Amino acid sequence: MPIRAFLAGAALSLMLVALAGAAIVFGPAVLASAPDAVAVPVSRAPMVDYGVQKVVYHVSTRGSWRDRESEARRLIAVLNNHLQAVEPDPAEIQVILQGDGIDILRRASSNPNLARSVDSLRQRGVRFRVCANTLEAYRVGLDTLHGVNETDLVQAGVAELVHLQRQGFGYIKF
């Protein structure tokens, strides 16, 4: 009996190796024709015409204590993915940075890679708006935030969020 089990296992292993080799040579269609095979999607979701979008991202935290840099990169990635999804249609995207959310622009002032990513988003039309109340409460000057000038300020982040929603902006909490 042990020899029979060994031979059955060896035969099954050879079959799997042959099937994998066939898939490499002939493509995924071979796997799909195998008995009990599970189809694995090989393409992205279908393209959708999302149309023109007006969106405000509300950023009020700086991420986890362990990896704030990663959280900043995640926001950049989400914004880039959003823009890419709606292209070629225009998207009016504003990012309201309030409270600890200003951390992304603080970090960008000393991180050239992050600064380039923020600048790239700005060139694509994304507006980074900063709560003036936060700057006053945290005693933070504009010169410590990458690329921010007085035209990027809003008096109160929460009031600006409501104002933009009344103008038809969709709200995304980040």
C-alpha cells in the first residue's frame, strides 16, 4: 500500500508540473480547459465613463504613529488613481487639510520625492487648501508647508467642507 500511495502522489505531481508547463507554453487558456479549473481574471475591471467630478477630500489626521510617510504616499496614490479613473473627463479635486492633516505638506517641505508628487498633483489641477484656524492653533507658518501661499488658505476647514458640498462637491474622508 505505501508504494501505491507514493506512485499516486508522484503521478499527481507530474500531472501538475505538466499542466503548469502547458500554461506557460500555451497561455492561460489551457488552465481554463482543465477539469475543475478556476478561472482567474487576467484583466482589469471594465472601463467606466465616470464623467466630470467635483470632489473634496477631507484630511484631518496624519496617519499612524508608526508610518506617517506611508500615509502621505497613500493619499498621493489615491488622488492619482482618482484622476486616472475619470480621465479624459475633468475632475475638480480639492484637498482640505485641517488639524494634523497638514502633516503631508510639512513632510513635503523636507522630502523632495513627496514634494514632487504634490507638485505633480497640483499641475493636474488638484488644489491643496489649508485651514487657517489650524495654522493659528498649531502656530505654524506658511513657510513650513510645501508650496502653500495665502491663496491656498481657508478660514475654517469644516466650514469650507460644507460650502463645497453645497456647491455639489462629493465628500471623501481620508
